[in-house]
Amino acid sequence: EPSIVWFRRDLRTSDHPAILAAAERSPRALGLFVLDDRLLKPSGQARIDFLHRCLHALNDELGGRLMVVHGDPVTTVPRIAEEIGAGSVHISADYAPYGRKRDEAVEEALGDVELVRTGSPYAVAPGRVLKQDGTSFKVFTPFRNAWLEHGWRRPADSDSSTVDWVEPHGGQEIPDVEEKLPDAQALWEKFRDERLPDYDKTRDRPDLDATSRMSAFLRWGVLHPRTLLRDCDGTFRSELAWREFYADVLWHRPETARENYDRKFDRMVHDDDKELFEAWKEGRTGFPIVDAGMRQLKQEGFMHNRVRMITASFLVKDLHLPWWWGARHFMEHLVDGDLASNQHNWQWVAGCGTDAAPFFRVFNPTTQAEKFDPHGAYVRRYAPDSPDITPIVDHAVERQVALDRYQAIKA
Ligand code: FAD
């Protein structure tokens, strides 16, 4: 009897532990992807397009045999398992709140057909790295040190040839895409050879093409972090450790996808000016670096990390809007949008997260731009008209308002 490999955040065939586990059970497997409205509905076009490009690439790797169906996984996966008489369903474990619940429900609905979890989207699965007293880490640096000490295995040298992919019956066409997905491995190697040596010095510069742009590939599992970790150390490794840290935090505290990690911030007073929010979303604030970032997000489904921090700080500390409004907008548009990384980076900026930036450190969008976009190239590229827009707020005034509100909750 064949197995099913149900792909989710692991859209690749090489170095794929769940495929290897399926191959141990049976030489034949059906490759399945379920288009789930719960995840698609809140996603903007750029995110959905990227997913479709990943699915086309995966389908090619499977010799055109990826089965794509639209539906609720809780009913769809067991139905297909029954139709093909599958002996087991293989997945890479999902650690985010919705994915965990969904997988438990699918497991129950599958009855006697085993749901086998092998591997995860992380070098070290969330929940594994603990303090000596058995509790979870709340601060990044000690987490990173323990994570490094824990270690991970090297990438496996395997590919899809380990199983014979079953021809699907039914399912739907993958929607057309304008561009094919580039080969993530080749892009990584180019970055590693040409840019990684200067990463420390250049990574904060949005005007330079100086970061890896691997985040969306990691988000969808086109590449596993193991592959990158094999080739890097120092600062770049630490950046990947942030991704693992936030997944770990969300695993231990799933409610922090919506709620302040630091509950003191529940008392923070927020404004709710929808017009200011619209101006921020559309990149019409009159603060050129903020506008450039927000427009890059809309155009490309991506924003440079430094600019994510500046635009997020602006929403929270200059406009006094709730961080989760901004986080939702980012999740809609970011091709790499990931619940753990997104919500916890937002909370870091807002001061209410683990290990957060001290609230009194308010980013000044003008001096940030002078420092990190010194020739104005980033602004000219994305928001050339912004310097002519009248600023929607006075930064010095709003900074003081933010600090006063913070003092009030601290007291
Ligand atoms: P590089 O600089 O090349 O970094 C390499 C990899 O390290 C990234 O691909 C990413 O996987 C990881 N990484 C780097 N910085 C961080 C970080 N601060 N937190 C977690 N992982 C990190 N990243 C996401 O992947 N998804 C998100 O939804 C997301 N939302 C964010 C929201 C805000 C408000 C902020 C400030 C940051 C957010 N980040 C998010 C983190 C970071 O901005 C992106 O990972 C990075 O810009 C992606 O570009 P890159 O791959 O070129 O990064």
C-alpha cells in the first residue's frame, strides 16, 4: 500500500526527512498539497503567487505528480488516504498554533492510518532547547548559546528518487504563474560566495543588495536552515537563531501570536486613527524611509529588515496604533510572512516582547534614513515623491507622547 507525503512548509524533495520516513514504509507515495482557506484567505496576492511558484517547482521535482486539492485538510487528507488505501501519512511537524491543532484533528480523523511526524522547518525543533532547570528561554543570547551547543544534523543527501511518486487521480491544476521560482540553492551559493563575507558590515543597508533574501525560501521550506547553517557562522548564524528562538517562544506561549508577551503592556493606551493607519499602509506618511519601506512591501512582498524595524516603530511609537494592526498588514503582504517571526519581531519593536528593545529607544525615521540610506538611493527607488509630502505627524511631539504613555504603564 502507498504512503502519502503531505507537504506544507517543506516544499522540496532534497534533504527531506518525512520523504525518507515514507520511503521506509513503502516504495510508493502520493505527494499531496492542500490549499487551505484558513491560510489562503488572509494572504495577499504576492504571498499566494509565491506559494504557486513553489508548488510548480515541487511538481516538477515530482515528475508532474504533485496532487493539489482545495479544501479543509481535516476532511480532505483522510478522504484521499481512504481513496488510495494509504498505509500512513507523512508530514514535517508544524509548531505554530493553527498547524498544531489542525494536525491533531487530521490525526484523529485518520483513525487507523498513522500520521507520522518526521523533521520540522527548524534546525532544532521548538521545545527542545531548555534551560538546565527544564524551563524555556526568555532571552535570546542564552537561547542561542544553548541552541549552538545542542547542534543539529547535517543535511541528508537524498532526493525524490527514494520513492516512486504515485500518479494522482483528481485534484486541480496549480494556477499559472508569470515567473518560475528561481533555484534557491544557486541563489544561496551566490550570496555565500559574494556577499556573506561583508554581511556584518552591510546587512543594515537597505540601499545595498546585501542580505541573503532566503527568508521566503525558508518560510515555505524550499530550503531547510540546515543547508545554510552548514555554510555559515557568526552573525548570519545568529540571524537564523532568531528565527528558531521565536518559533520556540511561540511554541511555549502560543497565545502570544495575539497577546502581549509582557502583560504589563495590556495597560498601554492606543489610538485608533484609521486615516493615519491608511497613510502608513500606503506609504504616504511624509517620512521618506517609512514610505519607501511600505511601498516596497506592497510592490515586492518584501521589506528590508532595518526598514521593517523603522516602519514598525513608526506605527507603534509615532502613530500610537496597536502593534497587531501592523503585524496583520505585514502578514498579508510579506512573502516570507511567518507567524512566529512576524508577531515576535513586532513585539520586540513595540517593547512588549521577549528580550524587547527598551521602549524608550524610539527610532527617529530621519536619522535612521541618514545612517542606513546615506545616499537616499533606497528612498529614490521606492518613494521618490515622499520628500514632497507633508509629514503626517511631528516626530518629536509623538515621541514624547509615546514615552509618557510608557511611563504610565511602568508605574
Ligand atoms: P538575512 O539578513 O539574509 O537573514 C538570514 C535569515 O535569518 C532570514 O532569511 C531569516 O530567516 C533569519 N532572520 C534574520 N533576522 C531575523 C529576525 N529578526 N527574526 C527572525 N528571523 C530572522 N522574518 C520572517 O522570516 N518572516 C516574517 O514574517 C518577519 N516579520 C518581521 C517583522 C518585523 C517588524 C521585523 C522587524 C522583522 C521581521 N522579520 C521576519 C525578520 C527579518 O526582517 C527578515 O527575516 C529578513 O529581513 C529577511 O531577509 P533576508 O532573508 O535577506 O535576511
